[in-house]
Amino acid sequence: MEASTDCALACASCGAPGDCCAAHDTVSCEDARCKSCVCDGDTLCCTDGWDDSCVARAANECALDCSCDDAGDCCAAHNGVGCDEQECQDCVCALDDPCCGDLWDQRCADEAQNNCSDHCTQCAVEQCCEPHDGAGCGVTACEDCVCEIDGPCCSDTWDQQCADEAAQDCADACQDCGPDDCCQAHAGGGCAREACQACVCEIDGPCCTDMWDEQCAGEAANDCADACTECAANDCCQVHEPGGCTRSACEDCVCETDGPCCSGGVWDQQCSNEAATTCADACACTVTAPCAGDCDNDGQVTVNNLITAVNIALGNASLDTCTAIDTDGSGDVTVNELIQAVNAALNGCPA
């Protein structure tokens, strides 16, 4: 009895068994079922000491008997060895044994995301949602959708535009990249887009520690529009006052072409047309292209509109007098565009 109490430090193996899910100097651990499972696989855990390898076995091979739930996210560095997805852990540790023997550090998390994406599916999904070096993102359905829209995402690099397309155009195929997490209130703190989360939580800390409520979603859409592009109200595609628009990349593109869109008092029809055509990649406007020749944007093409369009084509008038005739945003008026305008005059503008 004295050996197991007063002399526990000197007689480590006699000390009271410790937590099965944490390393300790004494042998064995306090849960009999867990101890039995772990020691059946590694007898040293019950004869020498309950070290990190014993904890890893408790958290993984013996998870049902040990109920250790702190193995950690495979996609992020954490204290302890191994991670919470067995197939992913096996792949990473086959490449890098210390990940299951010493510590699951950032190197292990990177290997889960990059080298083991077929086995670490959740990590691959996260990779699809964020820009990173290298082509593709490791989730076939998401890659197929994004790269059909934007080929360089799979041949060059998965940049911010690819990540945005995953979130906006391919949300069904890219699962957790969808915008609702950051753009809508939900239980729990934080949201799926790291840059957006960082911006909102710098303004309003409880959004990351307590709950992502309506106020957090509103801050994502308004105060952090540049970082939370999927949440920002996109007014770049409509006429409005004053000049400029909510998406800075779109605003920069349009105003580089047409300065008054930012320096004047109104984002007029010409600015919104340029957003939908010349700057389509930066602006993500899904509005219908303007009716060819509808110079007044009133839904109809008149004889006077057609005369103006012809004068522009002949070089006798400036394109500024009727930007709607330049349906492809090329800066020139072609015969095809004049034909479109005539058809609109005869048959009406498309609904």
C-alpha cells in the first residue's frame, strides 16, 4: 500500500492509473476496457508507461472502448498525435511517422490536405474553398465544375477566383464552400471562409467565440464586403447613386476603363454595361445583357435609336451616345449588332 501512495513518484509503475486519453508516467490507465484494448495491441503501455503512442492507440484503434474525442482535426495542427479520421491518419502517418508518434503539427495537416486528399476528404473540401498554390483542389466533382468554367484553375493555380467560383457557381458540387455559412446566421462561432471570418471577428469578437448571428452576417455583407465577396450585395450590375460599387475588384476594373463611374455622381447604365461585359470576370454580374440599340434603356428600340446606332457604326457619332448598341463591349459597332437592334425594333426587346 505504501508503495502505491507515499512512494508513487519513485515507483511510477505503482502509481494510480492516469487518464487513458493523455500521456502519463504510470502504467495502464483508469478505464479497464480501454486499458485492455490498448495493452492487447501494445503490452508496453501496461508494463513501462502510458506514453503518446498509447494515447494514439486509445484515440484511434481503440476509439470505441476509450471514448477519446480529442484526437484533433486532421486538417489543422493540434496538440497530440494522430487525428480524428482513421483513413486520413493512416495515409499521413505512412508518409510521415512522427505525425502519429510525436505531434500532429502543421506539416501533418498540410500532408493531409495535399498528399492524402483522397483519404482526407474534409481537408480537400477546405482546400477547394480557399486559394492555394497548385492546380485543382482534390475533390473531383468540385474540380470538374469549377474547371469547366475556368480551365486555369486545374492547369495553373487555384486562386481566389477559383475559390469564389467554388462558393458561388459550384456550391452544390463543392459542398462546404457555399456562401450560406458566412452570409447567414447559424449556431456556433466562426464561418467557413477564413478571410471573411478574420475580418468579421476583428470587428466583432463574439462572432468567433459565441455565435455567428444576424449581426455577424450583416457585418460580412457590409463591413467586410471585400473579404466576404460571396456575401456582399452586388450593386455593380445595376444603375445607382453615388458612383462606385460594392465589389472593389469590379469597381477598379470598370473605373480604369471609365473614370466617371467612380468620380461622378452616378453609376449609370454604361458603367453597369461595362461591369456585365468588359469586366465580367471581376464583377460576376448575372444580369441580362442590355437590349441591342435601346439607347434610353426604356425597353424599346425606336427609329431614332437605330439612326444613332448607324451613325456610331459609320464613325459620325460617339459610342457614348448609345452604349447599348455595343452588346459585346468591344468598343466597336458591328453589322451583327445593327441587325440585333433592327430585330429588337421590329420584334421588341427580349423579356
